[in-house]
Amino acid sequence: MSFSNTVQRRHSIVLAGDQSSNFSMAHGRLFVVKMFFVVAFILIVARAGDVVVLDGGRPNVSVSPASNAEHIPVARGKILDRNGVLLATTLKTASLYVDPFYVSDAMATAKQLAAIFPKRSYGSLLKDLQGKGRFVWVARGITPEQQKAVLMIGEPGLQFENEYQRFYPQGNLAPHLLGYTNIDDQGIAGIEKSFEGVLTEGEDLTLTIDSRLQHILRREIIAAADRFDAVGGSGVILNAKTGEVLAGVSYPDFKPDEAGNAKNREKFNALTLGTYEFGSVFKIFSTAAFLEHYDVAMSTTFDASEPLKHGRFTIRDYHAENRNLTIPEVFMHSSNIGSALMGQAVGTERLKASYKDLGLLDALDMEVPELGKPQVPSRWGDLTTLTTSYGHGVAVTPLHVALGVATVVNGGMVVKPQLVKGDAEVERSVISVFSPKTSERMRSLMRLVVTDGTGRNADVPGYQVGGKTGTAEKPGKNKKGYDRKRLISSFAGAFPMDDPEYVVFVAIDEPKGQKESYGYATAGWVAAPAFKAVVSSMASVLGIAPRDVPEDQEISHGLKKFVSLKNG
Amino acid sequence: MKRFLSVQSILVMAVAIVLGAALLYTSQATQDADGVLADLKSNIERENEAIALLEAEWAYLNSPQRLEKLAMEYYGVKTPSASQMMGDMEEVSLPFPVPIDPQSVGGMQAVSYGEVQPTASDVAPLPKVRPVR
């Protein structure tokens, strides 16, 4: 109370009464305010001490996560197959760099690093370690074991940075469709390239590929290529009704993780970029066009008794029958003469229009960037009509053929290739190229090829497979004529033929005749067995039960009366 | 007689002090929660990275190429072919099929195969022969 006494004493002379009490009250209030500031100051000092001394080590957490989030790039999205199997993913890996400024013992460190990273030589490492700069990459995307070993060296100049790295767990399963990325995580081929935008935003992509079917197709194509000493092969499995690509193979192939070391030959996408003249498999399309325009009986005959001459050009049959052939006979014996005559009957304009409707004359409209444009003669004369009827003169990609076959066998509805699976069920196409009747006749013809014709090696009992063989000579190396030694043997087929679900196409590039095939390298010996093996394995993976159809109920049965089986 | 401090002032000050204390408490609590949040976020990120790594490893270890090779090497199992496919359980011919209990396995027909009774062991039997390389 001494304070209030002083106040009273100091002012007692001047003031008294009400005024004095007012004055002392004002002083009292000032005192309260003063005390408030003193206490506040003490609190601030205490808090400052708390922040600096007690809490100083902790970063300002309310700010850091938000600001970090802007700097850390989003990990590139995954690529999955239709069943959710991982095809491509991004992992955080450590990358090692050196700051030569801090390196204490360059020579010893270089020696130890060379032991950890076999790909780097002692000399090149030493050069990096004693340089003048402040930043040199030593190794990018190293394994945790390597990182541990580097930490054990204890060299302060060696530092790590976390980087994202693309990883393809399935190896060389589907490198041409998936594509690959460069070291800076940018897609430079395949799906990785065409979907760079969504993938870099961290969105996952689901493909229509089924990795199990992809494996089966790849295994059988490699097996066939090895067996016949071929330079390569390609193949595709399609959903016949929707055009979904269930498997797509181009061989030789590579591992996308090591795309940098792959040869151009391996990186080349023979499935959607390479164009080839496939020969007789084109008879599926020319015969369908003929049946679409001429509603004639299957007993209609074509004169294949002697080679067909057009100017200086002569069309011969490989499996020459030298007689009049009915439509089923033309197809099952793969008569070039018969098919050429069918093409002639259809006429240049209408045949061209049919090919155009089937998509055989235009580049594919598809999700990968590597798309080959079909090679079509600039001047399409009558001779071109004859030759394209049996598959020479127009070069298309393997996928073109498979899509065309799907359209022919599924009731005549155009299918578009699909590689990326959307959320919704794929809607059936409503654009019709051929009538259901033409489609059914074609299916019975294709079944006949397998039961009695050139494709007997493709039959899988219980699965009603049908198809067409195609053995084409590749263009000569001097770009003149054809090379009889270099073939492309292919088989385009579908199953089950009464209502096809799957289209399978297999092409083997430059097979050589083997003892077991009696020296033949034709499609019936090379591609048909590969097709058979693919379908046979597919059945168990997809769980399709075999269905025994009595011979007289086979879709091809009605055609047999038009076939003279004197040659077996 | 006027008071040294009016009731009003005291009330206002009391409210101010209470509010100040509450504010301090809230800001401290927020900072703590921020800290917890940051920890959780970095944990989640670590977990996600671990998951991505494990997924990649799972996909690699289960890749059809690898499984096929291992199955052939250690069990001598070949890839099934269409000729082994049966449309109907009845077609399967096995030595001495004796139905044990039709309702035992979710309505599926359980059959015993003579002497080779499946054991209740969790461990798969080891192959009797060494893999042929």
C-alpha cells in the first residue's frame, strides 16, 4: 500500500475531496495498464526463450509440409493390365552424386566405388572425384544395397538425391505396346509416350492387355521363330466383338528398363508399325467382298485349270489343282487364280471400297504413337485388283489383318483397336461392312480350311477354330520382284467359329524349312501350329470348356459336298 | 463513490484473459496437431513407397515367365493344353474315386484318390526328385 500512500501524499496538497479520489483512481487505472504491459513483456520474453532454447530444434511444421508438397513432383502413374497386374510403376530410388569439393581421399574412394558399381571404371570415377565442379552424377537409380555400401565408405563428398525411376516388373513381356521412358522419366515410345500427360499427373492407366495371354502369345511366337530359325515374328489376340487388344507381340523384343541398350531391330514395333504383304490371309477379305456382292451358291466354280495371265504377268497356284474349283475349294486350297478371279468379278472400285471399309488402306486409329501407314499402290489398276485379292500389292500391319478378320467373323461389324480400358463396358460397333450371311459363310469357309484345307495343323479339338493360312514372299532386297527364299508365314484365325469370341493372328518372319517340317517353311507348317499352341494354352487360362460338336453339325459341314476330296 | 475498477472493466478483462488463454491453448494445440499431421504424412508417404516397392516385387516374382520357368524346373510341370481341359467333372477318370462328403467343400464334389489322401498339413509336399536342369 505504500504506493497509494505516496500518491496520496504527493497530491494531498493540491487536491482534496471528489477531485482527489478521481485523480487517484486514474492513477490506479494507469498502474493496471502498466502492470499489464510488464506482464505481457515478461510473457513475450519467456515465450522467446521457449522458442529459441526449448523448441528451437523443431522446424516450423505448419509451413513445411505445404511448401514441400509443391516441390516434390508427383510420381508417374502406374500402367496395369486388364486384371490389375502391374506392367509399369515408378519407384523412389537413390541416385549418387559427388561434390568434389568435400572429397578427402579421391583415389581410395574411387577404388571402393568401382567395386560397388561394376559399370563404372576406376579411372572414370577418379576423374569425376577430383574434378573442379560441385556436382557430378556417379550412378543413378542405385539399389538399397549399393546405397548402404556407399554409406559405409564414409566419404563426405558422396551424397544422395532421391529420384523417381520407372520400373517394368514384367520385363520384356510387352515392351512395344508399353513403350519406355528416358532417364528423366519422360515417355518416349508406346503408351508411355502417348499418355505422357495423364501419367505425369500421377494417374494410373489400365490396358486391355491380359498379361497371361500376352505371355502365351509371346512364348509361342518365340518358340515358332526359334524352331524355324526365323528373324522375328509378331502376333495379336483380339476380342472379336469389341476390338480390345488382349495381347500384342513383336519379336525380337527388349526389356524396357534397358531400352538404351536395345538394338533398333529389337525396338522396332512389327505389330503396329511394320507393314507387310501377308499373301493368302487377304483371301478372307476378297472372298468376303465377293460373297457380299454376289449372293451365289457355294458350288459356283472358278477356272483354275491353268495359270491366269494378265499382260506379261502370270498368276499361279502354289497348291495347284489344275481344274475348276468351287468357292470352298478355292479357299481351302488357297488358290491364287480363283481368288484373283473373284477379285476381278467384284471389280476394282468395289474391292477397294471393301478394303477401305475394313480399314486396310488407312493407318490405324490407335493409342500407341507407332502406327504404320499401309502401303497401297499409287495407281490401282486391274492388275492390282487381281494381286491384292490374294494379298500381294498391299502391305499392312499385322494388327490390320487381325482387325479385318474380327470384322469378317463377328457378323460384319467394324471393330476399332482398343488398348486402353475405360471404366465402362466397351460398346459393340454398329457399323456394318458385311451382312451376317456373308459373315456366316466366311466362318464356315475358315472352319473348312482347318478341318480339311491348308490349316489342318491349327485344329484344336473341342474349340471349333477356323482361319486362313498365308505364305507370302517378301519383296526382293533390290526392291524388284519377290524373293522366293524369304517368306512371311502367317495364320489368321478365330474361335469358336459358330460365334467367335477371339481372333488370333500369328506371323513368322523369314522361317527356314526344317527337317521336321519336311523342308517346308509355309504357313501350314510354321504359323498354324503356333496358332494351335496359342489357342490351346488360352483355353486353360480363360477357363473355356471344350465342346464336342458332331461332325454333321460342324459349321463347315454343309460345304463338304462342294469339295472334291480326291487329294485328301 | 466510484470504484477503483468498475464491474464492467473487471468483466471485460476477465473475458480478455480467458480468451487470450484459450487462444494460446488453441494455437499450441494446432501446432502440436500440425506436428502429428506432418509425422503422419511422412509415414504415409513412406508406407506408400514401401507398398509401391512391394507391389513391384510381387509383380516381378509372379510374372508368368518366371513362374512358368520355376514350375518346370522344380515340379516338372508343363503348361496345360486344351486336350487336358474337361467340360464336365464326370469326364475326369481317376483311380478308385470314392466320394467322401459331397457337402464338404462349398458344394463341390470332393473325391478321395485311394491311398493318396490329402493331408491337413499347411506345407506343400516337397518334390521327390531333384529338378532336372
